[in-house]
Amino acid sequence: MKILLAEDDAKTADFIASGLGEMGHSVDHVSDGRDALTYCLYNTCDLAILDRMMPGMDGLSVVKALRAARKDLPVLILSAMADVTQRVEGLAAGADDYLVKPFHFSELAARVVTLSRRRGEVVQTSVLTVADLTLDLLSRSARRGGQAIDLQAKEFALLEVLMRHAGRVVTRTMLLEQVWNFNFEPNTTVVETHVSRLRAKVDKPFATALIQTVRSTGYMINGPR
């Protein structure tokens, strides 16, 4: 999933973004409430995680503005304010869930999965299929020809991007942006290295290769013709 994280504490933001990244999610981070609102209004994402107290605009005001704009984006509020009245206030503002700091990352991860299941669009696209290859986004599992494939987090995220764009070329820049959150092109072979590892698991044990290299452009995944 693509997730917006709005958190002004750098340590907390790094902790959350790192954990979600290890789960295979793509995380964009902002530290200001106004930036969070602008992002949600003009960009596509699957979930917003908002700190309640932020500069510029607090998390509850962001949620209210999103709901007023008829944005049904799932929202999880993070807050050190643990009083029942304050939690009810967060939910009444339009948030889908409210998590009190400090928290264990495992609980945050479970709530992220739950919110993704509530969203009809996510449920409908929870399993991606190309030929005999399937990718289950909720169970974080991959299978080809009925055989389980063990993927690391970045390999899973890379395969998800390719399968979401099945039949279309995905450029190296797009992969760097969506899988590694780079908004520039560093001098690195990280994409090539991970594609090679992915091919070793998804293509080499099978008769037909699905992942194709598009010379000087990027990669594409397609079923056999």
C-alpha cells in the first residue's frame, strides 16, 4: 500500500516509516498538517497516518477537512492524548482508528492491515494475478503454479509494483520512487540487484519467464503470449 505518514517528531517518523517499509509498504512522510492535507487532496494513497498534534494544522482538523471534501481515505490518528473523551473526539472528527502513544509497532501494523480490509477498493484488489503468478497483498504471500515463493520485503514491494502495471513498462525511476522512496536517481544498482534476485525466485524455477527487461527503460511483467 501507499501510505502517507504525517508526524513532526523525526525519531517517531523514522521508526514508523522503517517498520512499514519492511512490511513492503511505500511511505511518504510530511511533518506539517497543512502539507498532509494538501498531499491527501491532490495525491493518491491508500491510508493516512496522522499525528494529532502537528505544526500548521492539527491531525483532527486535517481529518475534518478531508471528510468535508468527501475524501473517504482511511485515517489512523496517533496521539499521546489517551483520555477516553479525546479518543472519542478523534473518531467523531472522522478518523477510522485512534492509537495512543507510546505503542508497539506490531499493534500499529495490525491496525494498518485492519483498515486496509475495511476499504472496499483494497479488498477487491487484495490479490494480484499475472498468468500463474499470484500475489496476496493482505497475507503478504506469493505463489506461482501453486508453489509458494519466499520473498523479502523489498522483493515483494518490487513485484507488487510490476504486477500493478502488468503489460506496461515500469521505469527504473518509477521503481526507485515507489519501492525505495527516492525522489532522485542515485548512482546505484539497487534496482538491478533486486530484479535479479526476484527473477531467481519468480522465473528461473519455472518454464516461462514473466519479468522482461525493456532496454534503456525499465522492466515489465507479462503473461506468456
